[in-house]
Amino acid sequence: MAQDTLKNLLPKFVESLKTKGRSPSTVLAYRADLEQLVQFLLSKNKPLSDQVRPSDLEGFRDTLLAEKYTPKSVSRKLNAVKTFFRWLIAENILTSDPSASVAHPKIESSLPKFLSQLEYRALRDVVRGDVRIAAIVELILQTGMRISEVANLKIENVKENEAKIEAYATQPERTVPLNKPAKDALNAYLAIRPDKNGSPYVFVSKTGHPLAVRNIRAAIDRYMQKAEVPAYSVNDLRTTFIVENLKAGVDLVLLSQVTGHKRLSTTERYLELAQVTEPGKRQILQEL
């Protein structure tokens, strides 16, 4: 029987990710990364999985680096590649894993970045005319939600003073408090939110479809440019929430629970960034 091509195997792998409960953003990222790999292998005339050698995957890695992808981005793409080939082994499509010996590029460790009060207020100023993006910025600044959690937030899970983040991937369900600025920004957006397709998600496009993570990221990147803080990204808004709360003396355990850190030690790493030597015990989150 003829072997299935990598191009035909990819949708089956994506379905397996969905079955395992991987987050929608992870599924999208893996699919995009692996489509990129398949195109690279096709250019080398290698459409079948048993034709792939470690040198091919090393060539894929090195080509990405030459195309100016960051080592971190390339490493993430390699994670997708390695997961895919492990799945091929588990499905008895391959007997050996060509990705096993492929090394990740070296990533220089660096501390996360966070915006100063002046900088995030400048961002607020430039997004004020875009009610939807203003609500997203405020939500992350006031709750520390991840961008994927914002994209997957459902209307039914937004209550008067809190929002429920449903369990996904390895993250358990949790609840985050909504302070007045977050709630006001959300209400302003919900008042003008399109409802053409009856989507359950809070943030939707003009046609009523769920707003994708990549679109949120791109929109906020544009506003970062306008606010003249181009060195930052949407992920730095979450870091800003953590740092400002540590500076305000918020309890580490509370902050760890709100941010969805699995380990308290993850939250503790931000103490150095916030230049805080002794964690506080405050049980109320800081309003930014």
C-alpha cells in the first residue's frame, strides 16, 4: 500500500492535537509551522515521511535562522516538528525519529520586559479610539491574562466582578477578578460588539467571527508603534501586570493563582525584575 504523504498526514496530526485538548492557539501555531516544514521538504523532493533525514531537518532549522527568524521562534517551530515526528512513531508510520538528534538553536537568556507607567498610559491614549483593542489592552493590564486566554474568553464567563478562564491544554480552570477599569473597558466594547454570527466569544471581528490571536497581536503591535514604544509586544503587558502588582506588595500566592502560574517559583522569578527583595502580603490586586 502506498505511503501517505506528509501533506496528507498533517491534518490527521492536527486532529489528534484537538482530541488531546491542546489550546486553539497551539493547534494553529503547530499547523502553520508544519506547513512550512512540508513546503521546505517538498522543495527538496521529499514528500514522504520515510524520506526525511536529520540533515533535512537541520537544513530547515538553518534556513529559518538565515531568513532572520529569531532563535526562540525557530526553537518553537522545532518543538512542533519533534512533536509531529513522535506522533508518526506512535502511529506506526515511522520506526525511527529523524528529529530526535536535531539540536535547538542556542537562545540567549534575557529578562522579560515591562512597560513603565508613562509607556502604558501612552499606549492607552493611542488605542482609545479603537474600543475593541482598548478593551483587550485594559483586560491584560488589569488581570494579567494571556493573549490566547483573551482570544478564547466567552461572554457567558464574564460576570460582574470576575471572569472565568476555562481549562485548556495543561492549564486548569481559574477565575480572575475584574476591577473597574477592566469592567468599564469591557462594557464599552460589548455595547458596540457585532453579533452577526452569534459567536460565544467576547472578542470578534467586524463580521462576527472570533478574533484570532495573530490579529490581536498585529493590532497591538501597530498601536505600540503609534505610542512610540515599539520595543514592546502584547506579552509585555502581562509582565507589566505582574511587575506592578509585585511593586504594590501583592501576595505572591494570590498573584500566582491569578496569572495561572503552575509553580510559585515562576512568579518569584519576577521579583528581581520588579526590584523587590521581600514579597508583600496584600490581598487586593493593584489597579494600573
